[in-house]
Amino acid sequence: MALGAASDSELAESRQWAIKKVAGGLMIAAAVLVLLITGLFDLRGEPYPPATRIANYVLCPLVAAFGLFLLRTPRRLPLWLANSIPSVAAVLICLPTSPNQAADALSPLLLTWPVTYAAAVLSARVAWITAGVAGVVFAVLASLSRGVDGLVLWIETAASLAVVCGMVVRVQNQSLRLRETLARLARTDPLTGLINRRGFDEALAREHARRLRGGPPSALLLVDIDHFKTVNDTWGHPAGDETLRLLSGLLSSTFRATDVVGRIGGEEFAALLVDCVPQEAAERARDLCDRVRTRAREWEHPITVSVGVAASLEHAPTPTELMASADAALYAAKAAGRDRVWIEP
């Protein structure tokens, strides 16, 4: 059974936000830093070489303007453009070095910015590509400088970029695994291993969105253990917990891998049957009741279940409407004597 998780649209939106906001902020910060340092040299009467000085004053406003655009635009960036930003930034950082044929001392520091950004926001592949582009461009420019100084500076810069890239990629991979684990735990019932109410509500929302796009019908089954309080009161809560685990295993083996099964309350379970018409949902609910009645005879504490079914072919009910219909059907099944199925029209 698939566990509930954040929707793809939410993840994509979060990534787009990071790409635009972080990239825009770094571009503005880099432009301001370079302009500030260039201006300080001018104030001290020790200006940069003329070509580098002009390049700084021309490129920095353009970079800052593009950074402001990224911060303000509501548009989504194409993936190719997002992945290209760090490499282009690395080339722009190295460009002021070229006119005076000397490796700029500020470049090694600023080159760590696009590499770190790529590793933290985009992907390890983009980060290593950015580090490679930065290393090659800086190597070419450093080779134009005097004597061995350029080579030494390139070795220091390339080594620093490799270390920064490797460390950030490693930290990001560990962070991603931790976030995935926490997300899974937040949507998993610790006793049964099924998804909990939060995860099931997310699955209902995704299914509703799919129905609105013209997807096939689906059905909701609410399953409640009959007289479960008697099990806890007579044999204790450990016996009740074992019964819940046994029933969850039976539910998992009964439904298809494409269906979603969860524990949404104390002794209440739910099954979302995708691509399922009302008649089929009713048949599967009756089969579930029969299987529980038969299999539970072998358990230490036999049980039966009542099942409420809600499904619709004509329209796509909202998750709230679908849950309310199934809940009403479940109460009707219990009022009719339990150990049975009730289908809500």
C-alpha cells in the first residue's frame, strides 16, 4: 500500500521557491559585495586595473537586476534555466579576471557561492558540473597570470571547490534521507504500519483532484471492529493491540497495491479503492466481511467488522462529502446488527 506523502505539486512549488529566492538573493549579495570592494579600492586611490574595474561596474548592476527579477517574478523557471544559473554565475565571477590577464583574488571566494547553491538547492549532478565549469574557466584565466602564482591559486581554488561541493552534497543527501524518514513517520501509524489519518486525508485529496481531471471513479470503505471495547476490557489492551495488528495485515493482503489502506481511528480503518465502480466496491466490501469472519476464527480473540461504502459515478464528491457518506453507511451497518456491509447511495 502506498504511503501518503506531500504531493508532487507541493514539492515542485517548494523547489521553485528556493531556486528563485535563494539564487536571486545570492546574485544581489555578490553584486553588492563586488561593487563595495571596487568602490573601496577607488576611495583609497588604489583602483582595480581599468578593464577589471569597468567589468565590475558593468556586470554587477546587470547581475543585481536579474537577481531582483528572480525575487519578484511569479513565473516558474524552466528546468534547463535553473540548472544553468550556477555555471553562468561561475563564468561571470571569473570574467573580470580576463581583461588584465591576472587571477582575481576575489574570485576564489565568490566561486564557492554558485557551487554551494547548486549542491544545496538543485542536485549533486548540477553541483559537480558547476564546480567543473568554475575550475576549467578559472584554470584558463589563472594560466594567463604571471609565473607560478596563477597555478598555485588555481590549485587552491579547485581543491576548495571540490571540498565544498563534496561536503554540501553529503549533508544534503543525509538531510534528504532524514526528511523522507520524518515525512514517512508523520504519516504512518506506529502500531499497524498503515498510514494514519493525516496520510489518508492526503490520499483522498489526491484522488479527488484526479477525479476532477476526468479520472475513473473511486470508492471509500470505512471498516470498524465490532464490540472492540469488549476485547480491551476482557483481555486487556495488549490483546486489543494484537487484534489491530492482525486485522491490518489482513486488510493489506486483501486490497490491491494501487489501493490505499489506513488506520484513521482507534479501531477504525479505511480503504480507498481507485478505479472502482460502486457495484465492485460493494462486492469487495462483502468479501472483506466474509474473510475477516472466517480468518478471525483462528485468532486468539475472534472479531467481526462492519463496513460502510461510499461511491459515486455521477460526480466527484469532495473528500469531506465522501467521508461523511461512508461514515453514515458505517453507522447504518452497525445499527442494522453489525458484521455486515451498508452501501450509501
